[in-house]
Amino acid sequence: MQPMICKVVTVSCLCILVAGVAVGQSPVYLAYIEPDEKSESRSPNVTQSACIFMGSYESGRFVKAPEMANPHSGLEKAMNRIIRAFPAKQQLSGVDRQGHKLRANVESTNPNSIHELGIVTLEARIQGDTMLSGGVLLSTRPLTIRILQSEPDRLAPAVDTLLRKRANQLWLKHLPERSVDERPSRYILKSPIVERIESAPGLLTITYPMDIEEDNLNGDGQIVHDDRGSMFFIYSEADRKVIRGEFGHPEWSPSSTVWTIKPEIFFRIGTGSDVFFVGASQGGWESIAKGIFDLRTGREVLPCY
């Protein structure tokens, strides 16, 4: 079966500007409404839940909150500071996956969300009457954003072979993180989903959905199939190398180092040449975090909680 591949092209330049406001004078804080898994679109003028990015955009770059350098108390301190930029009734600028610009108002925030899974950090009401598509990026002050979209293309067989070998290396690396009596017996990589960006020539993001098989876990000798795992790669065709590779699974083990990355929106900001994507950035045990990543380096520039 031929791999399914997508090619990303620039569709529009979304400019969200307010007269007299120069981006870069002071930090701009951002939030993200994740896509609705049940629908490609969502109704306007309704309350949506969102995560808040632990950092800001200033002087033409993303800056991670300095508190995050402390792995123990950093997240709580960063959240308590940044959440103050989202007071009730604060108006936010935004853009969805198709480049539709929008406005939203903050309805409520809860900094304690970082301590309990399922608690909403921010709730905002989207204004207007335009149906929204996919995820939505929100900002406390206007930004100029260029949205990038995807379309099908082909993956070279040699690259597919290389990535499948690297996937097996990741599998063997993370398998010992499961207890001996819970380790899966085998896995199958399904056809990859690949995205290409014309404004970043030669860079691909590739996601292999997985079928993970576990023997006798239900006691009757039947094989249990788990389709929640994935292998994610950023690959450079020019350098013929993997920039980043991760095996992800939502419930691998509490102490695991697996990481699920799933691009949801590709974008640029202003006239800069850097290409970013926002999407899932989740650890291996009951994580619902999101993140913004630099496509060229694979580095997460801002986490979202």
C-alpha cells in the first residue's frame, strides 16, 4: 500500500492588526483551542476551552517562561504569572486552521488546572457568525500570522525504509519502560501520514499510526490490539537525516519518556522565515498538553497547559 502523504502550501496571509499597536513593544501571550475530534468545524459564539502557552512572543521570537527552567515548581509559578494576562472579559485576537480571523472574550481561568487532569485552564467565547475550522490560536494582542495548509504528495521508498528502521530503534528503546508482564509482543506500522511545506523546502513531518499487539492480557489467550501509539518524525530531504523522532503513547507508563507529537496547524508570524506548528505534545501517561514547535529544529518552543 502506498503511504498517504500531504503537501503543505501557503493559502493566505492573515493579518490581525490594530492601529497604533506595534508587535514587539511588550510580550504577547497566547492560548490554543484544540480541534474538535468529532467535527471538522465548530459553531461560533459559543464557549470553548483552551490551554495557555507558558511563554510569550516578543521582539520577533517565542520566549519560554524563565520559571520553566525549574522542573519542580516552574510550571505552577509560570502559570500563576501568565494567567494574569487573561483576565475576565479580556478581548483576544485569533485565527483558525483555515486562516479565518476572529475575536474572542475570556470568560474564566483556573490556574489549578495543572494539578488535575480534565480541569480547564481558560474558557473563551468566540464572537461572530463564521463557522470555525480545526484548532484556534488566540493572542492577547494582535499578531500577523501566515497560515499554511496541506495537500497530498508522495514519500520516497528509501525514506520510508529509513524511518521504519528508526521506528524500530525507538520501540526497542522504550519497551523496557513497561513492566515485564505488561510489555507488548509486537507492533505494526500503518501507512504514514506525511506533510510537506513549500515555504520550508525539503522538510517533512511524518506520523505512522500503530497497531500494538499484547498477548493474553485478558486471560483467554486472545491478542489485544492497541491503536493509540504513533511514531512521529521530522525529516530533512536535503540533509537526508531525521531531525526529530518520537514514539508516542498516551498510557505507556508513569515514568516513561515517550512523547506524542501531532501537528495540527502550520504557521509563520510576521515577515519571519521560521515555520512553526502547534499540536499535541504529550508525555506517556495521561497527558493532554499542547505545544508550539520549530519545524526546522524539531524543538518545542512553548508548551501549553
